[in-house]
Amino acid sequence: MAIAQEPLTKGQIIDQSAAICRDLNEDVAPHARKMRRADGLNGFIRHGRRFVRTSRPYVRDLADLTPPDGGRRYRRFVSNTQEALDLLERALNALEARRGRLAERRANESGEAAARAKRAAKRYGLRDSCITYVT
């Protein structure tokens, strides 16, 4: 027999997402730092892929949190964060294929999705750890 689980309150979502984002920021920080300091294109791509790969399980955990009615902004935060990661990965693929303009366009689109995620996070009232990740 399955036990019905009550939906999380907004406060619980904010608390749990903050913990997830803190761990996420801690785990992706070395990859982000190495991306910024990469000597060449191959290093940048390698660390960028590690950043994306490390981020995905945490973002899935954020998506698993079920907001109460009215959690549209939280869902926007998660979906825009996922979109930003997808676009970053596509930008890295384009860089690897030496398609600079396409990579630049996808990187810009990724930044726009991250900005939308940041706005949704702020409007929902998420803590700084989640806002920092998408910044």
C-alpha cells in the first residue's frame, strides 16, 4: 500500500531547494573556475561538459520538488535552468565542431534562459544559493 505524501509547502520548497543549490554550487565551482582559466579551447570544452554533467542531477532534484498550487514561478525557475544547461551543452558541441557563430548564439541563448531562471527564482523567493547558480 502506497502512502500518500502531502505536497510540500512553499517554505519547505525554499529550504530544500536552498540545500540542493548549495551542494550544486559547491560541486560545480571547480569546473566553472577551470572553464574560466582554461588555456585552450579543448580545456574549456572539457570543463564545460563537466560543469553541465555535474549540474544535471541537482537540477533533476530541484525538478522533483513539487510546489503547492501557485508554484508556477518555481517551475519556471527549474525549466529555464534546464534550458540554460541544454543550450550551454549545445554551445559546447558547436565549439567542438569549430562553428564559432553558432556557439556564440547558443551561449547567448543560454545566458538569456539563465536570466529568466534568475528572475523566476527571485520572484518565487528562492534563496541566494539558487540565484547564484543561475547567475
